[in-house]
Amino acid sequence: MIIISREIRIVVLSALGENLRDLRAAVLL
């Protein structure tokens, strides 16, 4: 489940891109 959620998260962040760019960096950190 965690892996799937992770993939979905990446897809969502990739789709929104600029809006969640900072959040994406926070997730990676």
C-alpha cells in the first residue's frame, strides 16, 4: 500500500508540478 501511495503521490505532484513544487521537495527530504 505504501509503495502504491508513493507512486500516486509522485503522479499527483508531477501533474500539479509548480503548485506543489515546494511540497514535493519537502516530501523528497
